Amino acid sequence: MMNEIPDPRPYKAQVEVTFPTPTQAKHAMDVLSVDGELGDKVIKTFAIVPSTESGDGSGVIMRV
């Protein structure tokens, strides 16, 4: 039997927000990323990825 180390952060969430342009997604990411957390129990990561939902391929998604 392997001894597994419990995850210190067992609760996780991912939010995806679609923006019509990469510029808007980058602006939103810049605004949200400056907010500090109240403690060391929360970790925020941001990513901007291409949207597969937009028909013309111009939309982007900001993942938080």
C-alpha cells in the first residue's frame, strides 16, 4: 500500500470567461491578477487560450 500525501488544497474551481478579442482578455487578466489573496490558502492562476466556441476563431478565453 502506498502512502499518499493528502492534497493541502482539496477544493478547486476553474472559471472560463470568453472575450471577443485577445486585448480585452489581457486587460481583464491584468486587472484581476493584481488583487492579493487574504492568505496562503488560495492560489490563483490565469491563462489566455484560444476559444473553440467562436466560429471565426477570433475569440479567446481567460481561465482563472
